Amino acid sequence: MEDQGARWNLLADFWAELMLHIALSDNVAGHVEHLAQGGEFVTHVWALLMHAGILERPAAGGD
């Protein structure tokens, strides 16, 4: 059972990192256009990150 929990944690970490990586985009006009049409999940994540002051990805190898 512990192995199964570790697998779920790995998947959760992977998808969270992927969504954050995708959402941090320099395409502000594209995100604004999507928000004007109701938005999509990644665009809403982008908006939350922008409001939190997270504007770019950390440097490679950084935590």
C-alpha cells in the first residue's frame, strides 16, 4: 500500500509542476484573449500566478 501512495504523490507532483510550467507563459495577449472568452484552466492558473507575483520560471537547477 505504501508503494501505491508514493505513486499517487509522484503523479500529483508531476501534474502540479507541469501545470505551473505551462501556465508561466510570456504570451500575455493570448491569456487575456482566453480570459475574455471565459478562460481555460491554464489561463486561470496563469492569472493566479501573476497576482501572486510569480512572473517567470526559476533558473534551471534551482529550488
